[in-house]
Amino acid sequence: MSELGGETRDVDVGGLAVRCHVAGPEDASPVVLVHGAGPDAAGVSWKETFPALADSYRVIAPDLPGYGESDRVPPDATPTTDFYVGVFDTLLEELDLVDPALVGISKGGGIVLGYTLDSPDRVGQLVLVASFGLGDLVPGGRKTAVMVKIPKLLEISWWAMQKSRKVTKASLENVALPENIDESFVDDIYREVRRPNSGDAYVRFARGEMHLSGPRTNYFGRLSELPVETLFVHGTDDPLIPLGVSERAANEVPVADLRTLEQCGHWVPRERPDAFLSRLETWLENSHSAT
């Protein structure tokens, strides 16, 4: 039984076991939910979204390698966006999904965007939530780029969260608006940071992707070639990726909608779950009816 309320399935992806949470009617349209970086996992970002969508869709939410209950990233691999796009490509082949809607938040947005640009004929719809990979701005700005280069700083920060729920909550307040953080949200983050090898994939991802010159991954120049209907969702008070990043990207995509959520930071589906779900379901229904 999945912590999200469905079933779990471990999928072999190049020798790595990727834990997938699955629910909903087997013959329903598939929706794949991809979480972000940091202390995230399927059971964090999609805790509210997954069971709600499962009433009408076949919902799959993987724990990316290095997160949740999936295998860790091998020591000889560099967990950049390109690495995860490759993992995702194999994962979708193994799951044998037909024209799925792909929904990604933050790093997960960059992953599903990269996959869609490479394989647009295998994707039905695309939803990018406060997505990474849309421009030349490092999430969190220059401060983040400097921090990831300081030896052991990220490891010490992660260790401090593991030792203290209060530190975990304080760290979460740098990403989400404090008024949107309930005890359940903190509990879920605290659970993830205390898993074995927790933080390893994120630290290696951050050091591989975040540079003073900008992020390693920037798909902005390719957005005009994206032939898939795309929904952008963004909180108006996102402290990591400004709303303007999604606004600018949406203007480049041939068929795109942008939905904003007031009084919302970066972690949209956990900070404003009802509003996010309403916008997502409405768009999926209208998008499907148009195809």
C-alpha cells in the first residue's frame, strides 16, 4: 500500500529500482506526477494531488532515483537534469503509457520538459509547476550558486535538518510561505530528510547544475518548438523562481496557458492544494476534450 493511498510498483530502470505510486482506473487517461529536488519525493509534493486525480485518471508518481523509496544514484553517475531525463525515458517505456499528461514541479518540471522536447510524439499534455529549466536564472539567485560551491555547506545544512524538526521547518520557510506550512507538511519533509542517504542526490544535482554563470539546464531557446499543449502554474510569491520566468516561457510556447496562485510560494501543490488541483483538473479536462 502506497503512502499516497494507491499501490506501489518497483520498476527496473537500468539496474535501478524506481518506486512508483500508482492509483486510478487502469483504462483511464494516464497522468504522471514528477516531484522536485531538495527534501522532496512523490509523497511530499503530490500528497493531496495524487489521491484526488485518481478518481478520474490513472495516476503514476515515481520517486526519482536518490529520493523517497527508490535506489540511490550510483556514485559514478552525475545526477543532472540530463541524467534524470534518461531515467524518465526508460521508465515511461517500461510503464508502457500512451500519450500521458506529464506534470512536473521545479526540478521535475525541467525533467518532463526535457523529455517532451526530445520525444513530443509520446506526450499528451504538459504541465510545468514553478519549473526549473526555463531560463538563465539559478533558483534562489546568485546566493544559491555561491552556497553550492562552498565545501560541505550543503551537507552541514542537511545534517542540521536531520537533527532538528525546528531547523527543518525553518528551512522550509525559505521555500514556502510560512502561513501555508502546516504540521503535516513539516512532518513529510522531516521524514524525507531522515531517510538513509537522504540529501546525496540533491547535493550532487545542485553542484552539477547551479553555477555563477547560470544553470546548466536552460531550455528557453527550444520552447518555440514545443508542439504539446502546455500549462504553466506559478505562485505569485515564489522566492526561488520568480513568476516572470513562467510568464516569459509561456509566451514562447505555441499553445500555452498560465495560471497563477496568489499568496503562494514555490511549493504550489502543498501550499495551495485545492486551488492547484482545481486549475489542473479544469485544464486537463479542457485539453483532453480538445484533442
